[in-house]
Amino acid sequence: MNSIEKNAKLKEKFNAVSVYSFGKEPVEKSRLAVFDFDETLVKSQEMFYILMEDAMKRLNLPHSEYIVKNIFTNWDKEYFGWGKDLEEQKQIYMKKYQPLITKLSNETQYIKQMYFYDNMKSVIKSLAKTDIALAIASSRDLTSILTFMKMHGMRDYFSIIEATEGGKNFDDKPNTAIVNYIAQEVGIPLDRSVMIGDSPCDIQMGKDAGMKTIAVGYNKEKSKVDFLAGMKPDAMIDKEEYITILPFAITLLLSQENSR
């Protein structure tokens, strides 16, 4: 499937691409800022804990607070007792648990428990008036993102919104397929782009794609912030500095010649 066919398919299924002009004389976009969604643009971690516990209960799976908070980080290191062995428990995850998570994440009750970081809407609106095109590259379900953005009146500020959906649409991060596709669709090369994210896979993807990278440590434990910093992103923004510094970091990095 070529790019045109894939784009048409995504538009038909998800109405994923939304390109809009701002004002009577829109600024021509020549640079690109790609955002991760969860814990980068929006506060969603606590919502996911509640959603994940709900899914485990519905499937009669063990659902202690430890399991809920560590399922993604300790999957291959610890046995959670879902199946007789690691392979069986992974099968339970892929066939039963993950599909239910996707279904629940689209329910209004959970979407309403996500919030933009304070003043993030203002940051987005300000950047949208510049020559920087805005995009989202997420790993979660695409429909829930689009519903949330529409609910908050922010969907039209982004040139394109995409999600890997666990490998269904694109290979999962840190594979560069999703940002390669975004860059191709907006017509801006990745060496004139910046990736903003809160996880190691976001930063690794950006580096592998030849993008500038900004790691955000908002709401993260010190050990996780230190790990992100150790990946040597082009900029590292933590805690209270996030919203204040973010637009300046994006603009500054995109004004520099890419040395990679």
C-alpha cells in the first residue's frame, strides 16, 4: 500500500488527518513539532490506572495496585499469575486484556478523566500561529485521542494526528514509521522537526529519525527523569518549568541547523 492509499484509508476509517488554516492569511508551515500524547500534552496516568484496574476486574485477573502500576515496565521480569507461564500470560494480555483496554479508553467516562496540562492550550495556540506545523504521534488508540481533542476544541490546531495502536497502524515506537509518515504527509523533512515526549521510546524514535528531541519529565520520579536525561535529548524540561520553557525550547531548536 503506497502513501496515498494508506492516507485515504486512514481518513475513511478514523478521519485522522485534519489540516486547517489559521486566520485570513495562514502562515506557510516550514518546520514541524511532533508531540507524544499521554503525559506530554495531557495528564492521563491516573486515568489509565483506574481503567486498567477496571479491565483486570472484568476479566477476573489479579489486579493489585502493584500489578496495575508495573505491568508495562516489569512484564518480562516478573510473573503476575495471569497464566501458567510467561507466554500464556502474554497471550491473555494480547487476546483479552489489551482489546478491552482499547474499548474502555474510548468510553466517555474515561476520556473525561484526562486533562491538558495547565496552560498547554495556550502554548498550542501560540505555536499554531507560527510557521511550525503541529502533529501528534501516540502509541495509544487513535479514536480516543480524536474524541478528546474534539471535546476540548483543540483538534484543528494540529495538522495531523496519528497513533500506532499497538502496531496496528504503524510499527510501535521507537520504530520511526509513524514520524516518517507524518513528515511525508505534511511535507516537512524530519531534519526540520522536533519530537517532544516523556518516554525513552519517544526520544529514541526522534533520534533515530534525525529529529531534534525534547524530553519532558513532568510528573515523573527522579530515577525516570535521570534516565531520560541520560539519553541526551537536545533539551530536557522538568516539572514546573515545562509549560514556561516548552515553546521557547521548540522554537530555539527548530531555528538551529540540524547537526546530525
